[in-house]
Amino acid sequence: MGTERARGLRKNMTPPERRLWNVLRLRPDGFKFRRQHPIDRYTLDFFCYEAALCIEIDGSAHDLGHNPQRDFRRDAWLAAQGVKTLRITATDVRDNLESVIAFILETCRQRTSHFPPLHLQGRRRSEGLTEGQCLNERSPSTSSAGPPPLEIEGR
């Protein structure tokens, strides 16, 4: 079922997802990204296997109702599998694509230089995360206070 859903989502990507995919599909800095990639019961907007990095494009609906709690549970589950989640607003993709790409690539570089390869076969990495830890990072926001810092925290 996950594969069929992912195929449907690939055909119906949102404009911000399409805009980001047009860059990520070119394998910037040699990183290969997959779009609408199923992992277990979830479908990730974008996934870099080498860096064990999930990229989610969040529109305004992610702030409504139970969506924040659902996103937190999902991110925590992915973190327990060794996958870091970057949540990037659709507005940032639209208005600040270059900074978003720089943020993603810097995260990929840091993760591939510090961590062993990921194994998503239901096994946990021997080092690192405990059950329930969440590696959720938001993208730099485009605010009137000037450009956001591109500091990337470790795992």
C-alpha cells in the first residue's frame, strides 16, 4: 500500500515540493534524494539515504488541529530509526530556495562525515538515539530580522 500511495503523491506534488525537487533531483554535491519515499507506514517528502535525512515541506495545514502532534510522533519514530527530519516551510522554499538548499546540503555533509551508514531494516543503530528522541529541525525562516543563521545542531 505504501508504494502505491507514494506513486500517487509523486504525481500530485505541491508547487513547493516540485520547486525543491527540481534542484534535489540534480544530485547537488553528489547527494541522491528520493521523493515521496515510503518507510514503514510513512511517506517522506524527500529522503537522502546516504545522510539518513528526511526533508518535509510544511504548508500551513501542518499547524492545524492534531497535525503538530502527529508530526512530532512521526519525527520521533524516524529519529528512533536513525533518520533526522528537517521541516522546511513551503514559504521558505518559495522565498528563500538558495538558503534552504544550503541548509539541506550542510546537514547532509555533517551527517555523512560523522555517522555510519543507515540500516532501515527494523534494526536500531548501535550508537546514538534512544526510543522517543526527536531530531526535528526547522528550516531557517525568512523574517524581517535579517537572514537566518544556518547553524546545524548535531544529532
